[in-house]
Amino acid sequence: MGLTEIRKVCEVSLDIPAEEQSKIHNRWHPDIPFAGTIKNNETVKIECIDWTGGQIGNNDSADDMKNVDLTRIHYLSGPFEIETAEPGDVLLVEIMDVQPMESAPWGFTGVFDKNNGGGFLDEIYPTAAKAIWDFEGIYCTSRHIPHVKFPGLIHPGILGCAPSAEVLATWNKREGDLIAANKLDRIVAQEKVGREGARTIPGRPEHGGNCDIKNLSRGSKIYLPVHVSGAKFSVGDLHFSQGDGEISFCGAIEMAGVITINFKVMKNGIADLGMKSPLYLPGPVEPHYGPGRYLTFEGFSVDQHGKQHYMDVTVAYRQTILRCIEYLRRFGYSDYQVYLLLSCAPVQGHIAGIVDIPKFEIPLP
Amino acid sequence: MGLTEIRKVCEVSLDIPAEEQSKIHNRWHPDIPFAGTIKNNETVKIECIDWTGGQIGNNDSADDMKNVDLTRIHYLSGPFEIETAEPGDVLLVEIMDVQPMESAPWGFTGVFDKNNGGGFLDEIYPTAAKAIWDFEGIYCTSRHIPHVKFPGLIHPGILGCAPSAEVLATWNKREGDLIAANKLDRIVAQEKVGREGARTIPGRPEHGGNCDIKNLSRGSKIYLPVHVSGAKFSVGDLHFSQGDGEISFCGAIEMAGVITINFKVMKNGIADLGMKSPLYLPGPVEPHYGPGRYLTFEGFSVDQHGKQHYMDVTVAYRQTILRCIEYLRRFGYSDYQVYLLLSCAPVQGHIAGIVDIPKFEIPLP
Amino acid sequence: MGLTEIRKVCEVSLDIPAEEQSKIHNRWHPDIPFAGTIKNNETVKIECIDWTGGQIGNNDSADDMKNVDLTRIHYLSGPFEIETAEPGDVLLVEIMDVQPMESAPWGFTGVFDKNNGGGFLDEIYPTAAKAIWDFEGIYCTSRHIPHVKFPGLIHPGILGCAPSAEVLATWNKREGDLIAANKLDRIVAQEKVGREGARTIPGRPEHGGNCDIKNLSRGSKIYLPVHVSGAKFSVGDLHFSQGDGEISFCGAIEMAGVITINFKVMKNGIADLGMKSPLYLPGPVEPHYGPGRYLTFEGFSVDQHGKQHYMDVTVAYRQTILRCIEYLRRFGYSDYQVYLLLSCAPVQGHIAGIVDIPKFEIPLP
Amino acid sequence: MGLTEIRKVCEVSLDIPAEEQSKIHNRWHPDIPFAGTIKNNETVKIECIDWTGGQIGNNDSADDMKNVDLTRIHYLSGPFEIETAEPGDVLLVEIMDVQPMESAPWGFTGVFDKNNGGGFLDEIYPTAAKAIWDFEGIYCTSRHIPHVKFPGLIHPGILGCAPSAEVLATWNKREGDLIAANKLDRIVAQEKVGREGARTIPGRPEHGGNCDIKNLSRGSKIYLPVHVSGAKFSVGDLHFSQGDGEISFCGAIEMAGVITINFKVMKNGIADLGMKSPLYLPGPVEPHYGPGRYLTFEGFSVDQHGKQHYMDVTVAYRQTILRCIEYLRRFGYSDYQVYLLLSCAPVQGHIAGIVDIPKFEIPLP
């Protein structure tokens, strides 16, 4: 009769190193063994460790950010077998709830050191920094950014199904080409990995993965392509809140927590929906900020040295953020405080006119 | 006692060529003579011609889009003298109302020909196209995109104060460098102009200008830097509706209309606000679409040829739009219909994670 | 091709006494001759005089409120013949736009004298009072209630189709019984009318009429039962804004204006929809005030003399309003200013628990 | 450093009769001993049993509703001592979170038998009825009302501080007068109680108590008058969702759960705020239903027998609900299903015009 207590299919420990725990992983690969089995149409709870696998502490020093081991991040819970899911199906994931760990009602926002991870404004803000956030119900506050309090829109940063061997090969080829051509060092440690498994950064069109859509909170539905038998679904990187762009890289309020998900298999969904990439339908529950409560800044394709660029959204977005930083500096915050705040508060980053010479607005709630 | 009828400071004709009308212009220059005088704290009505100065007709052929004369577009009403405004002040512009012309309750959305204007997806959609929209109250419909009806969020695409001679010289130097370096042909006819006045494309950080922020409707406030005595304020490019990005270039629903504005001078506002670029505060009145009514697509830095790019928002945004087009194609619309629709309907273009490898979501209302 | 200027089917004069104008009336009766003809599916503009037919002036004295002639109020524009509408049909009315008269951008909120009209709190506030409101775009301000500014949600207070002779007979019988039984003198002058025609107060379930729903602004749809051939549709009592309850009786911001409506006839709609009373579907465009911006007061069935009443919503609502008045008094407003303000600002009056002992909340925006 | 796990100050058992548990009570009285102590500015978790103290089972029979013992309902958790709170202070209660019991993710909506509790429409619906709701995250569904699913806005129905002896005497005198005058039998068993303690029905202006405001969910703040030393705060009657009016009496989705609250004492707050009754400030997080998604029905002071009443909100509200029931009946639901649904779904009950002849609108989400 009716619903009984919801089954928990994954527990994580905050006291054991992530790499020693059996139900979490940080690569996408079809051969990672199942961490558990979930029925079609079942609702389960899944505990997730934080994005850094516990490397960051609830303290007042940014040394752990500075020295973070970037080969040991982005731990996901899973992969889970979803019964009846086969390649070609779509997995409908409905997010029923997301909560911080009862025993750890806190999270962090970080700036990586320019030489170890970096971020969107690392040329201007090269030093590691960190803010700890305390959670009370829907609200968060930080002793490192005083007088700020806002409700979170808790969501997972990463979710997806495992790639097939073919999809994985496509990824490795495609990203290898980019690395070879550019000698990039921000594709995190990719060239050092020496393995076939795909990193959880970046997100990829074939399965979603690292989507970082700040509105995927309670009540959201996500339609994910299935590439292997049993789906091999994984989830992690829970955020208490995030701003559009998550600009400081480790920019959301990263936390350990538990997510409650219902799974439904849509047979032959990829063909029926003509799906090339996941679809997302955010939930109806959100803080209400009317449009009249957003202060909007605008950026242009003119950089801080006065040079005009051509249709360069990245330049424009960076300028917009600098305008925000200047504005909030007037309230007594340091540049790093504002940089952290703009990463994790629910600011919006819109593209205004992509064709003229692009420019951005960042409204502040 | 109380308010009497609001003064109209500019009338335009829809039957006379734009270049023959005295109170409109299409360059930014400090020497354009005043088109009228407005008191500090006065509210006035200003009629505006459409973006193309009447070159586009309410008919079913796209030939006028294809052959549009791009040296005769972006006509603004003004410049108006705002009494007491001096360089260093900020002009607070409050938008009281925006309406289509009573005698012309229609507008258009266009795609330029790749060889005459182009647009964000002109490699894929090289041909000129056009949709006419009929207005009834807050709603618009188009005989060229059947079964679509939505409320507009009427706003001006361009508003700003004239540059000083110094600011204008900065613009011409900065943009000349870009043109010289790139031999661009999309900076519209810039190299042919042979004059000192600045085109109304692109927007510029020093004064705003072509901002194309889709939420600047009734009740919005804009804080504009003043660079010359009397401000020389101009406004134009009225849109019945626009999507974030205005992707097809002539992508909003362009219309002639009348805007009601209140002006207030904030003495010494540039220094007091530490203002480098305009600030925008959208009004509180908007169609209510809860977050649960947005279907979200995601784009990645992998282009349609399967090539991985590095942190390229433009590539990601283009991919997102292609996903939308594929989706809406399923409802029987042609690619050009969808391209036009995504330009003018109130879709949102958000930046999700600028640091990983950027990607976009375009929610659909 | 496309839409041309919208036809205006009714003009009113603000300078001629209402009873001398031909297209307005203030009784519901099937024999009032048509004021014009509107096609099925046509959109037209209809000018409306204000609720008092011009008796109230834009000045600083409440004498006109005190001495208002209540037999000469509630003038409606119409009745209009809607082609093809027959008894048993439903008339779908879509409100395209509502605007104040261009030549008269002002309105008023009034308190009637206890001996001439009265109101919800007339035992406490027995004296006539008046506030004049000036309109600028979506906002209104009043020199009589300083430092208050809010956006209006402009809507008609009265709209409906004429009763048939049978429906009218039912009304007169039903209301006559109440008057006979109670010797009421607030049913406005009803016993003096000495005519068959029904007053426009109260609203009535068979046709709607005086609905005073504050959200029926631009984009709203109303489904009205048709009782006579041609529908004989009338509309009037335009409000710039109203609070739930319109507590001071003449409590909205009353104004003259023009409403743009599209009419569609739904054949046999009354039976198909099983309709006993009109249905209303508010439009999607409204000021956004999130729930967190409403301060909520609560009233109980205990009156100001400390007496407990049993499930009496009227007592509870009156107490709630007294709590609001006490609260706003702290900001320096007089009791009459607050009484006027609560009548016309977009406050909400909700029923919390009708079964316990009812009580109310009035949130303030 | 930072927050640690939140302290739980009250646990309840779902397996032990309510009257045998030590930290719950169902009367308001200053002499009930403290159930625990909470620091000023502390955040704690408080478990609450359901409204009926566990009398209603998760099954398909309404016999438990029919035979419910109304002397054993409305159990509250508390009273808690809030350190430093003294008479004259205000207790600021901030609701951090409200959740169902992990072990009991279900609730119920009931109709009492006309002879044992009754309800707003008991003349029309005299029989006991019951719907069980299952909770999954923010959503609820019922096997007894198929095809309905909506997000809850979880909130407490009752919270307040204990009355002083003087306040309690006032209540007993005031309510005794009403009972004596009317021989009411719906004031639940009040005359049988034979004790000094006040029942938890009705709410009372001096302390709030049974407020049943459906929006008091996460993030809400309530300002409560303190009448005794230590405040003696109690809370209970948790609702997963409720409609305005809670029309079937036991009409919300009643559940056991846990509420997380932060308490702050405002010294001398009653005088400083001029407070006669509690103030409520709902939280910013809510499902977003734009105004265009509410279908609005209207009721009038004409009852189902065709009799006209004078300014009778209760009659009008009852008629509105009958219109809703008729409408939803068309979708195949029984009258009792609709009656239950309108009690617990987030419908709104607004007062439109209290002065004309009142009428109501009930929008449906």
C-alpha cells in the first residue's frame, strides 16, 4: 500500500579518500563495472561526494585549493544499471530532491591557482582563493563574504550515461586532435592521464555529462541517450548554487549530498526524439526574482586594453564581469570575494546580440 | 493640476524616405544639430521609424530584404537636448511605454543575404528571408510562420547619448584597426562610409547605443553617460520582441512605433557611479513563464563537422541553435521559419559553464 | 495584406454629460438598442467613460465624491451586436489592450460618504475622501498619497452580455426579495429606480457583469454566456489598478480609457461548456512580485470590540485591513490615505482557512 | 569552524499513541512544561506527528476519518523554551526547511462526516472520505485521485507561542460567549473539554496559532508575540500542500515530518512593531505558475436555491467551489474527489469586490 521509504543505492564516506571508495569513479568508460541495479520506474537516493573528493576542508586557508590534485577530482557515483535500458533508448531522469549531507551542511567555492587549473579570469586573478558556505535550509551564508545571504537552487553539475566504445573512441580522437594542435594546458591534465577513459571535463554532446545548468533542481527532467546495455548512469558534482558560466571554474558552491532520482526508460527514444544531445526541462520550483530586480551590466568586444575584437563573446563576457566586479567593489568587497560570488550566486549570463558585435548582460539578483 | 497630455517631440512619416526626414539620423556624431529640447524630469513621446527606414514592405516577398541598402538603416530619432545635462553627468532614462504606430500594427523579422549583411548562421542559411508579424494588443502572429502566437516585450534596440569628439576619435581608431587587420566585410559597409560619423553598429562601451537587451520594456531604467553638453540623446530600432542573441541579425520583430520616456539628469553621475558603461534595470512587467516551461537545449564546442574547439562560445551557441532547429523541424516548420522564429521569440541564451569548454542552453518559452 | 489600423466602434466625450451621449448606458436590459455592430472574430477599440460618468474632477477637494449622484454612475459602452451570436452561444472576449485616454492620463480612488454610497469600513471611515492618480506609462503616482509609485494592471471592472427578458425577471425578483426583507440602503438606490432595468451593481452569476477581477488585463480571455440575439455586449468601469476586494467601493483607480477587444462566437457554448457563470483566464503579462515580497497580515473572527464571531469572513477581512492600516500609519500616512491605497494598489486578499474560523491575509507588494 | 549537524530537539514516534508521547501536546496553556530549550539564534530540527496523531492509516477505507476522535487531534511539538525571550518580545521564526518523515513519505486529505467534524460543504457532501498521497521529492500523487500530480509547498499549519494566563482567560471568555449564544457544535467538542486549556482550533489574533497560510514554506519568516517567559513555542500540523481555504477542514495533505527552524528574539518587539497579531513574510521559493495558467471561476451571493444574499462571502465562496466541482466533474472525477482536490491543491481563493456584493475567484493551477 503506497510508498515506503526510498531505497538508497549508494553511500559515500566523507572520511575515506575518494579513490578507496567502491561506488564512485572519475572517468567515463563503458567497462567500469556496475555499482548497483535500479528498476525501470524506480526512485532511489544516491549519495555523492563533493567535486574534489574531499580534498577541500572547512577552514580559512586556500592552500588546499592551491595544491589540489586535479587528477583526483570530479568523482561521480555509479555507474548504475537501469533495468531494460539498451543502446538507442532514452533514459528519462526526474530529479525528485537534492539535499546536502545532513552531517556536513557546508560547501565551498574556489579559485584555482593560475598554474594549477586556472579559470576564466586567471590572467587578472592568478592566485588561489576559497570561500566556505554554511547551509541553513534553502539559504547559504559565508564567513568569507560577509552580509551575503541567498537561497540555493541545488542541482547536480554532472549526470549522464556511459559512452559506448565507439563513442569513447570518437571523444579521444576529437579531443586528442585539439590537444595536439594547441598544446593546451587547461584541458585538465588530459595529456598526463595515459588512459583510455574520458575525463569528466568537458561535457560532450553525445551524452551530456558535465552540463552545469544551474536550474536543474527539484522537479527537473533530463532526457539522456543510452549507449550501453543497462545505461551505466552516473551522477555527481552537486552544487548548492551556481551562477551562469560558473566563471571561477570551481565556481559553484561545491558540496557532498544526496540526490533522489526517478528513472524511466523510453524504448527507442533516440530515434523517436531525433536526439543528438540531451534535452533538459527545468523544474517549476525556483526562487522568484522578478525581472525588475536584476541589475544588468553590458560587455562589448573591446578588451581592457582598448582593443576592438570581432564578434568575440569571451572578450565581451570577461568585460561584463569586470564591470560587475568594479560595481560590487564599491560595497567594500575585495576583487576575489566578488569573483567567487559571481561564480556561485544565481546571476544570469545572457547573450544580447550575437551578430552585431556580441555583448553580454549579467543581471544580479 | 496633475498631468496633462504628454508632449510628442518627434513625429516621423512612414511615407517619406528616411533620409528626407529632419529629426532622424543614422550616425553617432557630436555635431548633428539638436532635433528638439526636453526639460530635466520631463516625460515625452518620441516616434521612431523602423530599423530599415521603411525599406521593408508588408508583403510576401523577401526581395526587399535581399536588396536592402545597408547604408540607409538604423535610423534614430534625435538627437535631443536634455536641459542641464553636461559632460560627466548621467542621464537616467525611464521607459514609460512603447507601442507600435497606431496606423501600422505590423513588423518584420528578416534574414539578410549572405552577400548583403549576412548573419550568425549565414554559412548554413545564405538566402534572404522574411516574416511579417501582425500585432493585436500584446500578441503577435505571422502568416509566414503559422500556429505561432506569443506576447511581445516591446523595447528599443538602440538608445544612447552622442559621443564627444574624443570618444568618437577613439571609436574610429579602434574599429579602424580591426577592419585593417581583418579585412572584415560584415562590419557593415564601414569601410565605404568615408565619413567621420560612427555607424550605429556595433554597440560601444562608452555610451551603450545598440544594446539589443530584450527585457528593456515598459518600466525599465537605463543609466547613460553624458559626453556632450545637452546630452544629444537618440533612440530607435524599436522591437516588438527579440530572442537573446537576435541571431538572424535583422532578427527582432522590427517596427515603427512611439516610445514614451522620462528623462532625469544625475549631476556628476559618471564619477559618482564609477561608470564605465551604461547600467540597465529592466522593468517589473513581463510575461510570466515559469522555469518549468522552458525546454533547454545544450551546445558544445564541437562543430557540425565533429571538430573539437577550445572554449569557443560562438561554436557552442551555433550548435545549440542547430539542435533547436532540428527539434522544431519536427513540427513541420522549414529551417528558415525556425531561424526567423528563434531570432524574434523570447528565447533565452544562457552561458552554462564558460570555463570547462563552454556550452549553451536555449530555453524555449 | 496583414492588419491595418484597428476600427474604433465607440467614442466618448469627457466634456459632455454621460446621459447625453448615445453609445453609453448604465442599466442591463435586453431592449437597449445596439450601439454598433462587430463581426465575429473582429478586433475593435472601444472608448469608455469613467465609472462616475465624469462627475469626479482632477482637483484636491472630495466634495464631488461626497455629493456624487449615484443614479448616474457605472456607465458602460455598448451594447454591441456581435454578428452570428445567438442565445446559447458563448462569447469569447480576448482583451488585447487597455489604455487610459491619451488626453486624460489620470484617474481617482474615492471613499463615499457613509450616507451616500458608503463602503466596507464606513463605520470607521464615514467621511468622503479622494486621491487623484497621475499615469506615466505603466506607473501611477498621487499627489495625495506621496512617495507611492506602482505599476498598474489595467483592466475593465464590468463586462457582459445583456440579459434576456427571462433572466432580467429572475434578477428583479431575486434582488427585490432581498431588498424587501432587509430594507437595505446600500444596494445603491435600487428601490428608487422604479424601472425594470437592472443596475450594474451587483455582478450576477448569469452573465458576469461587475466582476472587478484585478488580473483581467492585457491578454486575458473571458467566456461569457449569450442570452439575446447579437449578444448585446457592453463594457466599462476601466481601472488602472485595483486591490482584491476594492474595499472602499469606489476603490480602484477609476479612469476613462480605451479597450481593444477581439470577439469570437462559440456556437452552442453554454451547453458544450456546461456553463452556469462566466469563466476567466487572466493574461500572462503582469508585474512580477515574488512571494517573498508580500508582507502578510492575518485577520480573525474577533471584531474590534473583542467579540468572537463564528466563521465570519467579513469580520476577519475587516480586521486584516485594520492591521494593515495600523502598520502603514507608522510610515506617516493618514488612515484615509491607507484606506484609499489598500483599495487600489495590487494587494491580495486570500482566504486562509474557511472552516476553522476564517481568517485572511493581505499581502502587500 | 562553520556549521555542524543541526540539533534535533524533538523526536516523535509514528508507532506510539500521541497521548503517550512526552514532547507533544494539543492545548494552548501557559503551564505546560517545557519540552526542551533552544538558544537565541539557534537553528534546530523539530519532528512533528500528523494532525490526527496517527489516527489515519495509509489504506483505502475512510472509516478512520468517519470515526476520528476529535479530542485527540492537532498535536503540536513543544512547548520549547527560547532563551532570553520574555513577555513583550517578538520571536522571529525563520523556516529553514520542512520535509516529510523519511520513513513515511505519504500523507492524507480527508472529509469529516457531517456528524463528526463536518466541513465547509457538509450539507452537500455529508459523508466521510479520504485520499492518500504519495510523496516523491517535491511532487505528490494519489491512487485515489488518478492522473493528478503537483509540487507541494510544504508548510506548518500551526505555530505560535503559549498564551499568558490573562490571554488565555480572554480566549475562554470570548469563545464561551459564542458557544453559549449559538449552541455551536462545530467548535470542535469545545464544550466537552471541561478544561481551561484552549483548543488549537481556531487561530487567535493574540498569538496566531492555527494560521493555515499555504505559502509559509521554506524561507518564510514569522513574527510572533511572546506572552510568557521563555516563549513556550510550539509547532505542528505539517501540510505537504494546501489550497486557500482548506475547504474540507482536514483538507490539506496532512503528514508527519520534520521542520527546521531558526529562532531569534527581538527584545521589546511587540511595542516596537505595534504588533496586535503575527506578521508573515513568505519565502521566495515557490512553484512558478504565471497568471495566465489560472482558470478563474466566480461566485456570487446567490445560493444554489436562487436566493440572493447580502454581501455574504461564505455563500459566494461556496458557489465558486460548486462551479469548480462541476467543471472538474467533466474530466471524470467524482464530487468527493474534486472536493478533496480543491482542499489540498494550491488553488487560490481571492476576494474580488467585497463591497458590491462579494464574489470569489478560485484559480486552478
